[in-house]
Amino acid sequence: MVNRFESNLLEIVYCIFGNRSFQQTLPLFLKPSRRPRCLSLETIELVKQALVKGTTQKLASDSGWRMGTFLRDGQVKTGRLWDRTDPKKLGLEFSKCSLDFLIWVTAADLSKQEFWKWSTSDSERLTLGDRFLFCAIMELLGSTDIGNRWSNKRPFFTNGLAVLMLTDRFAEENIAETEFHPWVVGQGGAVLEGLQSVLAKNWIEMEERKAQINEVEKMQNVGRAQALALERFMDAADAAGRRDLCRFLLVVFKRILENQNELRDWTGALDVSGIRVADRTVTYQAAAAVLLQANRLQRWQQESQTSGFLDENYVAMKLWKSDWERLNLQPLIDRAIRIGREASFL
């Protein structure tokens, strides 16, 4: 039998992973609850089960259940996420940090500025499961006042998955400290495989929101955050030999360029009257921040075409080339490069 605090805590965990209505659970986030001296063993076990099942459900319901082709030790593997990887290697571990944070969320008045006690050593102790949980929380609260405040807190802006999923919620200066490497190797890479479709969806929606921005400063902030996040993520994936984890961007380019052909499709809502030409150029470059990545994607495609059978990365290059041709991306990439040049020389 759980007490009221424990019941609230469990409801919050279920909500984080989509098993409870956010609107119905929001009062539990906002209303402080008296913290007991300790949690019952039953509650701790229920929290563990909720974290494990919630993580599995989230990955499976996004892209994990779909047949996909990704790299494993330099070789192509096709199947569902749990077919491509030994299920024993997919399990995410959660540390005491996850439980401590969930207890604080349940007990605190989140309308106030105070935040969970945090130190650099805590960051070093975070497991991949902890980071996944923080990302899920930011997804849930990202557009609220709480999420806006938390985007400046280290557990969130250092989290490469959270930043990649919700880039326009974060500031450029914080993204400079974001850790992407954990998400392009081992279990982290498998997690990104399972989130490819939701990453594509989020970035497409991000571009749609950006096209509605009418404030110069906001456009510059969003564009700079996008540019830095993509640059650092793609650097990390490339260094780890996991360009295949960047393939959601091919879908993004496919979708956003099917119906948007000119720079004004991104800048039409902007009010640039009265600003200097140099500032206008910076603003337009920010609007085209995602499109400006087309040059790098094009370079990767050219490398895939010249890669030989004996090259170490031949298999990865063939996988990239296959998606590029399947999506018929070349005309769209050419268009993106043209728009990017237009933004840079206005």
C-alpha cells in the first residue's frame, strides 16, 4: 500500500513516459507534496518497473519496432532494434540520481526558481538511463515555463539527446557544453536508432515553427542553436563511424524542401525593417541554419560515391549512398545549397 506522496511520484513517472494525461498530471508537478523520510520498498520497485517499461515502450513505439538498417561493428544489420542488437546490450541502467530527481520533482514547488541540488560530480555519475529520463522529462515540460527555466540547467543542456530532440529550446552558449558522444556509441547509438523517426518529426516541426518567427533576435537565437547542435552532433557521429545515425536529416531535407523552394519560405514572417544589411544577413543565415548543413551532407555523398571496396568505411558509405538515392535527394540538396548561398550574400 503506497501513501499519497508515493502515489503522486508514481503518477509523475507514468506521465513522463506517456502513460498518463499530461494535463491531468500537471497539478502534481506544480503542487508541492510533503516528502516522507523514506520510500517504501514497494514504491521503489514500482518506480524501477515504470522506468524500465517506460523506456522500452518509448523506444519501441517510436522507431524501434520498425525494420531498419544500421551499422554494427562496421557491418550492416537489418531488422527491428532488438533484432540488430543483443537485447542484453539494450538495457539502460538508472542510478540513484534518477530516483533523487523524481522525489525532488514530486516534493518541490516547481513554480519557484529553486532547482534540484546539483554538482559536477553528479554529472559524471549519470548513467545513460538517467540521461534518457532527463530527456523524457524535458520533452514533456519543454514548452512550459518550467521547461524554459530548466533548459538552462546542466542536467539538461549537457544532455546530447535532449538537445538533439529539442534544439530550439536551448541557448547556443549552453550547447557548446553539450555531450553528444554518449549517444553515438554503444547503447546510446542504439537509442538514437530507435528515435530516428521522432528526431525527423521534431526537426521538421522545428523548421515549421521557425518559419513563423517574426522577431529578428529570436530567429538568430534559434538558428545559432540549430547550427551548433547539428555541427557538434555530426562531428561526434562522424568521429565514431556512425554517419548512419544522421540519416534522419535526409528525411528532414526531403520533407522541408518538397514544398519550400525559396528563402522567403523561411523568412516571410520576419520584420527586418530598420536593421543593418549585415544584421539582416546574419538573420537570414540563422533562418537557413539547417539548409546550410547541405554542404556537409553533399560532401558525405561524394565520399560515398568514391569509396572503394577495400576502404575501411566502404559498408557505411554504401548505406549512406543507398538512402540518398532512394530518397532522390540530389535535386533537393542542390536547392538547399542555392538557398543557403542566397542567405549568405543578401
